[in-house]
Amino acid sequence: MSKQYKLVTCTINGKLMEKMVDVRASLTDMLRDDFRLTSVKKGCEVGECGACNVIIDGECFNSCIYLAVWAEGKNILTLEGLANPDGTLSDIQQAFIDEAAVQCGFCTPGFIMSAVEILETGRELSDEEIRKRLSGHLCRCTGYENIFRAVKKTMLRRLGKEKEAEAV
Amino acid sequence: MYDIKALYEAASVEDAIRLLTEHPAAKIIAGGSDVLVKVREGRLAGAELVSIQGIDALRGVCLEEDGAIRIGSLTSFSHITRDPVIQDKINVLGQAVDTIGGPQIRNIGTIGGNTCNGVTSADSASTLFAWDAIVELTGPEGKRQVPIQDFYLKAGVVDLRPGELQTAIRIPRKSYEGYKGHYIKYAMREAMDIATLGCSVNVKLSLDKRAIDDVRIAYGVAGPIPARAPLAEQAAIGKPLSTQVLDQFAQDVLKSLNPRDSWRASKAFRQHIAVVLAKRALAEAVRLSGGEIYE
């Protein structure tokens, strides 16, 4: 059968974009190949590892099991959209560095996007709840503790609890 | 790139029925967390797909005029868990679907997909069996309402006729009013795992809260499709809330279950945890109902 394409219009990291996409493409394929957003990693490609995680309309999705054509009209945020306009890192990115929550780095963008979803709730979550909300990601290097600490510290700092954050 | 022969996007339920009728070999794709994985693994490689992802009318939970809870088939698990109607009336369903996969999977996976897949381990299915849920199917001949126990035909096969799609799951008022339920998923890990066994119980106590007025119990992975344990239910109705009654109820579930040996767990182990979970889930449902269990 002849190739099937569709015009997709969506907002990516705050910019309105338009692209002809192959209907067979996953959102990971589109973000990496058409927009060079290579923070979106290809890991398991079956929705188990979370390396391709992006935020769509405020919720986290594994972009590897999301068809690119479904992005029509959606607002997509990837790790590239987090840094400040002057290039400085966002608080959560900096926290991952400070807490040594990064080793090989392959899982990091996916984890940070889940962390952003957690932080955007504006609530103080219990340790158990933070762990549950990070449970859709695999990291084979860090043992997760430093990642958990980076997220918890940033959550507390955003709530103005600097002293509690230091104690984490 | 996925190995997809063609993708047809439906804008409405009518559109989906038309596309399914025009392309009889096509598979329905809702959230895609099962279908796309099967395409990737090769089991559905080269498939024609009818995407219903864009039909927003199939999303959301509401109360119908007769008090039935209506869950649109495309409602994602995370939206079910957060929904105020679910939390108020059948919170156990929100808790059950909150054990599926991980957070990202719960944002894309739909209750319609979970049930149309026809697998016994679906975390929503045992709870829907326990609530006597009704499956609403819409096709070229109009709507059909099928009790969920009749919707599951055999492992991986559900009563979905050519041109039909599931449009809602309904829990009638008489099924949930006065009942409280509890679900336990027994799995090897806390996340990203498939149930070794799933057990969902709901109970309605007598007015003085000292006896069981009605009880329902359903399992996933205790047979080729989700299943109730009717003999245990019937024997417990009208009995007082005692440890002895709970123990007998838990033992009786084995009369109706047929778990198998698999690489995940042996038949003997599944039978053992079926009994343990029955007792724990019923005890918790009783506690949620404000009852107390006597020695």
C-alpha cells in the first residue's frame, strides 16, 4: 500500500508547529526525527522503561506508544522546553546534577518530565506518593535514591521549605 | 515506525462503525498501550487500525438519570481514579485501576481497551465483574447492553460483533447502592507488573451491621477469564460477621475457581492466595462498611 501521511498541527515547547507525518510514526519518531528533540530517548519502545516520557496537555505519556498523528491540537512539553530563555537550567534539572541523580543519563529526561508533573501539582506529596509517581521509569545506574532526593528537595524548595529540603 | 498497513481515524462513534464495516479486517486502537505493543512485537504487524482515540464523547464519567454510573469507554485509568463520582460511589474501581502498569500507562490506557482485550489479568475486570457491570456496545444495528460476565467469551475473546465498538461501561444503581468494596492485586512488584492474582470483593451489610446482606467476589487470573465465586457468595448471604463465617467464605471460593500453572505462579500457590485474599478483601470491605467482625 502507498505511504499514508497526515498534516499534524501542535504546540511543542511553546511553539506552534506544523508537520506532515507518516501515520506509522510514533510520537518519539516525530519528536526526534522531525524536530531533533533528542532528549526523547528510544529505550524499550514498548512503554515499559519511561525513557521517552513527555508531557502532553499536562499529563505524562510514553511517546513510544503514542501515535504521532494523535498529537494534533495537543500541547507537548519535552525536556528541551524546561531551560530558561537565557540557557540556564530549571530548578529540577539543576537538582538532578546537584544530587548526582544522573549517571549514564539515558533515563534522565524521562524522569525529569515525570518530576515536572509531580512539581506542577503544587502539593507536598508523601515519600510513598513520590515513589509511586516515579515508578514508570527504569534506571539501571543510580539505584533511584538520588533521583528521589532531587525530586523531593525541589518539591520542598518550591513550597518555600528550604530547611526541610536541606535535611532530605 | 510501526508496521501498520493503514490507519483510519474515526471522528465519531458513527464514523468508527462505518470504518469498521468498510474495513472488516481492521483492529480497533484506543489508547494503544496493548495494540501498539503487539504491533511492535509482530503479533499484529501489518495490521489495519481504526483509531478511536479522537472520539472525545467517549471520555468521562457521569451519573445517568436512573442513578447508573456511566464510564465512557475511552476514559483513562488515571481519570477514573480521580473522578469524584467514582470516589464517592465505587472507590474500589479507582483503586483497582490505579494498580495497572505505571503512571504513564494509566494516563493512556482506557477501561474499554482493558476489557475488550479479554485477558483475565485486567485489573479493572475483576472489580467490574464484582459490581455486575453492564457493557454498552454500539454497532450497525444500534446499541446492545451485555452483562460483563457474558461479554467475556473465552481467553482473549469478547462478544464484540463485526462493526461494533464498546462505548460505555455502566454500573446500575442497585449494584452499588449500600455496597462497599475492596480490591487486592497480588503481584511480584509494586509497579509495572501483571497480577499473579487479583481479588475484588464488595459487601452490603444488614441494617444493624452485624450480618452480611449481600456479598460479591470476583477474581482475575483464577481461570481463563475473570470469574465470580458464586458458591461462596450464596453460602455467606445472611450469615453473621464472624471470623468463622469469613474463613468458610474464603475456603468456599475454591469450589468455583480454576487457576492454572504458569511461569508466573503455580496452580497450588494461586489457590492458596485466592483463599487468603478473599478473607482479607472481605474483612476490609466490612470495615469500610462500618461493620465489625466477631470472634
